[in-house]
Amino acid sequence: MADRRDPEPEPVTRPPVIASVAKLSPLQQAYSRYVTHANGCEHCRDVDRGRCGESERLWRAYRTHEEHAARGIAER
């Protein structure tokens, strides 16, 4: 089952999910900032330690944008 293939398979390459010219909404930008920080922060990545102060601030900013978006939809 672990036989080697000749030739080696080509690496899988995929186009980006979102085009680089696409503009994200403020809600998506806020979530992206939070996720980018949380994935790169040693403190946040340690499940036992919880989130750091910066992560908490970014999460609150995301939730604020989410609430504004939800209110905007509800008012339509």
C-alpha cells in the first residue's frame, strides 16, 4: 500500500478562496483579524491558558461589528 508511484504526484495547488482584489465587509475583516491573531499567538494557541488580552479585544471588536450588522438586517 505504501508503494512509491512513478513519477511522484504533482503537489495540489488551489486558487485562493477569496480573490486578492475582493473587498471584505467590516465584519469579515474583524473576524479575520481575530483569527489571524489567535492562530499565531502562543498564549491563545494553548488551550489551557485561554485567550490573551489582545485576543479578547479583537473578539469584542468582532462581536460589536456582528451586532451592528444584525441590527442593520433587522431594520430592513
